[in-house]
Amino acid sequence: MSATRSAGASTGWRGAIAAIGLALARHRRVVIGVQWFVVVFYMALVIIPVFQPLPPEDAHLWDNLRLFAQFLFWGVWWPGVMIATLTLGRVWCGLFCPEGSLTEWVSHRGLGKPVPRWLKWAGWPLVAFVCTTVYGQLVSVYEYPQAALLVLGGSSVAAIAVGLIYGRGKRIWCRYLCPASGVFAILAKVAPLHYRVDREKWEEEEARRTIPIQPVNCAPLVDIRRMSSASECHACGRCAGHRDAVQLTARLPGAEIVDTRARVSTAEALTLLFGILGLATAAFQWTVSPWFVQAKLAAADWLIERDSFALLQDNAPWWLLTHYPEASDTFTWLDGGVVLTYIVGGGFALGCALTLGPLLAAAILRDERLRWQRLAMALAPLGGISVFLGLSMMTLTHLKAEHLPLGWVADVRIALLALGAGGALWLALGLVRQADASLPRRLAALACLSLPVAIMVKVWHQVFFVW
């Protein structure tokens, strides 16, 4: 009897999850209405604070629009997007993202030109992520609405421009150029929810039908019939129920990563190792790093000893380096150079150290199914948690300014690090177990994959509990 109840409960949950996907497909007008509400809300939060004065010292989140916008964007919005992608897939992209909505809408009215080959290069999302992250730090995108408008608004303008030129009702910007696309594609592999395609049902339905079925307009250009990954799917629900073969369903977290039949590209591995875990971590930590301060002071002393003062000037424009004299916050050219060197150089060095583990593990296993790119994907849960921890530093800065009790923060950070590290080690174990290798070699490979996990835990321990 208990087994029957368990099976019935499981069927009920699967049915409820599938019903959510079908509801999204049936109520497209509601989804579109929500998307346009987000567009208007997003534009208001990006544009209006630019015209507001500096917050007074006694300002609060609830009575100052600039502070409220900063907190909502960087303290709530983006951390929430990371957690949502890790748990639900790319629902932000498909249901809420204002840039996706805008680029798709204008593409219906644009030139509709075909996508050139150069634009399809798999490395663009990583390049865009690196450039956006570094530039955002140089202009202090987290602190000033002018910088936020420049970075976020500039990205939106670029998305609209791409939509006006390329695609007919498609999200060309989202598929090939969005700075966050590579990050979301990796985190979605961990999500326990995805749209599963039953190829047999699809073909049976196709053979049985005498009248052609209207194809689904998949905005991110996914071949739905052959879709086997959540990476490129925007989880918008448009295809749910199509040919009775597409269904929103649950899976074990990280099941796609452990599946050796799933495709993994070098671009994805590099984005995870050098982008999410490398460069992004360096960008989050430089403001609290004593190494950064020591490097800047040493460089300044070296310049002063040689009577070279050009790099010590703070006359850079605000759109190139942080320059807000009214807030007593200006970057010298030296500041900008050291920030750039710390983020890019430190991120690259960290990425190289992290890559060593998957490379050694792949060399030990010597299994064609388990190349270093696939083994590197085991770090995806830790990557998502790492970005969340970095973004939450802004959340806590605002909460601290409001004098809220934060005694719980250390325990939560430890729990999240343990969750990310444990998830990474669990996926690494799942991959190594499938290797056609002896037990000692598999244990050695698992030890190698534990190395990048230990490095990232040490990095965040240094940031949170030492510095």
C-alpha cells in the first residue's frame, strides 16, 4: 500500500509540474504582460535614479530611490536570478528578462537579416562577460546610477540594435551575445527542472498527423525536436505540450552534467573556470583585499620615487574610471590600472589553478567520455554559489547600513559554501564512477577534482573570515 501511495504521489508531482509548463504555453498574453511590466519597471529603476541627488547620510532604502534601486538591482535582483537559474533553469531569460523581451519585439519589426557566421562564434558570451564585468568595476557600477545606466542601459541598447538588424521574431542577442548567457547556460545544467523532449512521441505524432502542425516559434533558436540540454532553453514554456512530446519535468540536480551523452563545449568549460570562478571572484574581492592595497601603494611609491605623477592624477572622465568628487570617490589612473590588473590577472591565475584539476583527472582516467571539459562542469554548483556569495556582499552592505542584525551571516555563508562544494564533489564522484579505469586511478582523479573545490573554499574563507 505504501509503495502504491508513493507512486501516486510521484505521479501527482510530475503532473503538477507538467501543468505549470502547459499553463505558460496557454497563457502567453499573461506572460507577455508580465514581461512588459518588467521592462517598464527595469527602465524606471535604471533611468530615474540618474537624476536624483546624492543620498543624505540619514537616507534609508525605503525613502531614497537611489539606494532602493541599488539594493534592488545588486542586492536582491541579481542574487535572486542566480538562485532561480540554479533551481528552475533559465526562467529569468524566458519569462522576465527585459533585454530578451525588447530584442524579440523589435526583431519582428527589424530588417530580418540572416545571422552572419562571425556572430555565431561560441566565445562571444565569455568575451562579453569579461568586458562587462571589468568595465563595471572600473566605473563602480554597483554604487552609482550613472554607471548602472551606462552598463545596463548600454547592454539594452545593444540588444535592441541587434534585434533591429538580425532575426525575425528571434532572440539573436540572447543566443550569441548576451554577457550573462554563458553564465546562465552553465547554471541551468544544475537545475532540477527542465523541458524534456520525448523523441519517440514526437515521431509518432508526426507520422500520425495528416495535417501539418504549426511549429513553435522558439525565440532562442533551439531545435526543440533534438533538444537534450537546458543550457540553451529559456524555459519560457511556449513548446510545452507540443506534439504531446515536450513536458516540464523534474530530474536529479546536475543530472545533465553527469550524463556523458550530453554535449559539453570548450567555451562552456572556459566560461566556468575563467569567467564565473576566476574573473568574477577576483572582481568581487578586490575591494576587501589587502593584496590590492599593497600592490597599489608599492606602485605609487615606485612612481613617486621617479617623479612620475601622471598616473596619480584623478582627471579621468566618469564613464572611463570612477569620478565622483561630490562623493569624495575618484579613481586615479593608477587605481584603474591596478584594478584592471588585479581582476584580469588574478582571475586568469585563479582560472589556471582551477583548470589544473580537470586536466590532471582527464589525463589519469584516459576515457574519451570524460574529457577535461566535462569534468570541469562538476564545478557548476560551486560556480553558482560563488557568484551568489559575491553579489550578496552588496546585499549585506545595504543591510549593515540599515543597522540590521547580521549575526547569522557567517553561518549562512558556511552553509552555502558547504552546499556548493558538496554539490561539486558529488557530481565529480558521479562522473568518475563511470570511467573505464581501475579503482586507484578513479580515486586519484577524484582527488584531482577535489583540488579546485578546495581552492575556491579557501578563497572565500580568506575573503569572509581572514580579511
